[in-house]
Amino acid sequence: MKLKNALVALSVAAATSATAVVALPGGAAVAASSHLKVCASDNYTPTCYTRTSYDGNWHNDPCDLSCGVYDSTFGDDISSYKNNSPYWWKMYHDKSYKGYTLCVRPWGYDANMGDSTPSEDDISSVKRQGTSQPTGCDKVVG
């Protein structure tokens, strides 16, 4: 009986330590860690931020010397990104979701935006979209 109780306790502990999921309308489930990760340098280093839904102004986020000697904010410094979600994201050249627009595919990534887009060090705002490709994309990436 003690062995059975121990196995039940282990099963409960394993079940409670699993990754949390969030239920969405329509019955879809997504891991709570769904996010867009953006970094100031190529290869996802050294200063990185994550967002789960939007940021209309990267210029109010602090940055270290990886953003440049004369630049203390993260605005216009994104050089690599990873979309760790089933959603499309729009990345905009200008604050408040304006200007040239990159649309990032679900689960898409780029370790060096300068190799594939005209937008390295130009992104000032980002916004999560739905699970279908959005309209208004100047370029689809990821």
C-alpha cells in the first residue's frame, strides 16, 4: 500500500510540474510562455526582451552598450528575433505601429535580420496578430 501511495504522489507531482497551458476561445490551448523574443545583436545576444502581445514604443526600454555607445534605449536596435508562438507578429519601422511592416510567421526566427530584411536596427514597435497571415505586410519573414 505504501508503494501505491508513493506512486500516486509522484504522479500528482509530475502532473503539477508540467508546463502551464492557457485555454483560448475556440478550444485552442497555448503554452503560457508564448512570446516574441527580440535582441539587440545578431545571434540572440546580449540584450533581449520578450513580449506576449505588443509594444508600441521600444524607445522606452533601456539598453546597455550592445545598442551603441550613444544609444541608451532599445528603439531601432533589433537585430535578431524568435517567434515562440503560434501567432503571426507584425514588426513596424515606426512607433505606434506605423511605417514599413515585417510580418513574422508563427514559430519563425532570424539570427541576423541584416541578411534577409532591410529592417535590421529599424524596428520601433511590434504587435501580435492572429493565427492566419495578416494583411498589410511589406515583407513576410521567419
